[in-house]
Amino acid sequence: MARVLTQRARRSLDVDSRAPLHWAAYKGFADTLRLLLVAGADLARGDREACTPLHWAAIRGNGEAVTLLLRARARPRPRGPAWCCATVQQRQYPAEWALTAHG
């Protein structure tokens, strides 16, 4: 089951290159996040704007999603110079912003 889910998730990108993990993080669906993480979803995958699932969880203030992603070893800071435009506006990295803005 996990293999089928992972294969479908890799092919299931929306027009902005967001995967199911991005949407689960954005919506704060903790159980869905857990399922996708167990299935091997890519934590580092950026969307068209270079936002990772961690960025989206932080932008939306979904503390439980941020915690789950960080515990799964999501990187709080992006690998390269490109980072999500929403965090650039905040001038902070996603995990820092989530913790300061949403406690």
C-alpha cells in the first residue's frame, strides 16, 4: 500500500508543482502528513515558488504540521539561495517564523 501511495503521489503534482505533502502541510492535516511521511514522501521537494511543505505549514501557522515535518527531518532552511517568496517577505526562515508568529 505504501509503495502504491508513494508512486501515485510522485505523479500527483498540481499546476504549481505542489505534491500531496504540500497540501497536507498547508491544510494542517496531521494524519495525512503522517501517512505520506511513512510512505516516503519527499520533504525537500519545492513547488514552483521553491516552497517546501515546511514552508507551507509555517506560512499557514500549522504548528502540528511544522512539528511533524521537523521531526521527520525536514530542513528548516533551504539548501540553495532560492526560498519561498512568502518567507522572503517575512525575512525569516519558515520554522523560525512559525515559532515566533504562532508560538
